Amino acid sequence: MLPSELSSGDVIADRRADYAKMLAESGEPASAAELMEQALELTPNWAAGWFTLATYREKAGNTEGAIEALNKVLALDASDVFGARLKLSVLGAADLPDRPPSRYVERLFDDYADRFETSLIEKLGYSVPQKLAALIADTGGIPRDFRLAVDLGCGTGLFGPEIRARVDRLEGFDLSKSMLAKAAEKHVYDHLGQADLSLEPELSGVFDARLEAYRADLITAADVLMYLGNLHGVMAIVRKLTVDGAVFAFSVEDAQRPAGYVLRDSLRFAHSEAYVKEILAEQGFVVQNLARSVIRMDGGKPVHGILFITRKSA
């Protein structure tokens, strides 16, 4: 929940929500759902509360009830800051979306920023920055050093230190201001800016206008594209941001299927190798190197990914 929405505005409803959380954490989601229902009788317009109720109902095996609660969330919050449409798609109650709502992604990482690195690296074994940097270094036929590198979805700046020694200028862009603030603390990037990769592929309003005249010869996107389904827009952005011969290095979660992309229970997208290669070809990028690897853990299970090193045709 958003900090401003942790409270329903009603003391009794909040108390019941707190008890419901305790029951859920104790392994009693059905009882938790009953208490949340009582809380929402007092505060029927509390979108965060309805989303919490959907979570409890789903864990209790009440899929129909979860869907009902998620639809209530959407009726109360058109911006879909909680990602209710994504969850409805996972539950089979909505079509597969092209991308998540921008407000959902921004809120997710703003809330996550303070514990992001501890959680991702120490608990989930996240390893994409090191593996992607190593793959760039091991790929023949591409430059050893770069004039301008742009790190898309830079987050807290985990990839920056891995590539800094090989670039003259390093710029990072992310949707979350809180994540950018953490990246700034590393003093690795020459410039940091807010950008939404899910927008249409016009540079205006997305990236600093100077990039139109000073395009990059290296673009990176480590653990970013799993927050987009359809990759046509972001690939078009990369094409516009790069000079001929530029390197585009990135990772995706491996859909482990012959084509297309899927939305997983984690609410992250996974893409097939064939799907990614098709869009790369459309935008004039040729795959120079590719590696499959476990990129993190999730719920105690390995998440398989594909790392791509590509180059823009002249």
C-alpha cells in the first residue's frame, strides 16, 4: 500500500485491518479476509483495502472473490496504482496487457528503494549487472570502450559501477525518483533523469533533448524489460537513442516457450528468445552474443533469464 493509504481514515477499520494482517501472516487467509470485509463495510471507498482483501481471498482459494475485489479496486482507482489489471490477467479475468500501468511501477519501486539492494542481492541472489558486464567484455567484434553509455531503468545504480571504467560518460534513467536518489549516492553517473520506458517512442518528454544530438554508443537495460510486455516501443526508443554501430546489452526473463511473452504470478513479464530477436531485427539490431542464466531467486525457485548483446546495423 501507499504510505498515504495505509490508513483507511477510520480507527476501527484500521484496527480490523491490522488484525487481518496478523491472521494472514499466521497462515489464516480466510479469517483475514473476513476481517478485511468487516473493515471495508466501514470504509467502502478504500482502494488499498480492497486490494488487500483480494490478496487474502486468493490465498484462501477464493479466486472469484479475489476477482470481485480487484474489480472494485479499479472502480475506485482508475490510475491502477496497485496493478489490479495485471493481477486480473494472471487470474484469467482480463486480457494479457501490453505493459503495466506506469503509476504501479513507479509506486512499486519508490516503496522498494530503501530495501532494494539488500533484498535483491542478499536475499534473492540477483546477479544480472555482473553477468551482463562480463558478457559485454567477452563479446568479440564490439568496442572495448564507449563514449556515452545510457543505463535504462538504472534503479539504484547497480550496473553503473560494472561499466564505469569503460565509458567516458554514463547516464542513467529510471521511472522512480526514489531509486534515482539512491543511484545518485553512488557518485558513478554523470547524469540521472526520470523517464518512462512504457511511453510512445518519441524522445520529447522522455529523455533529455540533448541526446537527440549526442546519441549513445552503448545502451544497457539490466532487469528492466520484464516490467514491459510488448517490447516494440522500448526497442524503438533504443534505436532513436543510438548511433550506428552502437551496442545494446540487456536481459529478459526467459519465457521458456517458442514465441511471444507471458505475464507470470510475480506480475513480471517473461519473453521468448524468438520474440526478442524478431523485434531486434525490425529495429536494425543484430545479436552478437547470448547467454542463458539463473538471474535471481523468487519464492525459493530460480528465475531463468536470457542476456543479449546486440549491435545496431549501419
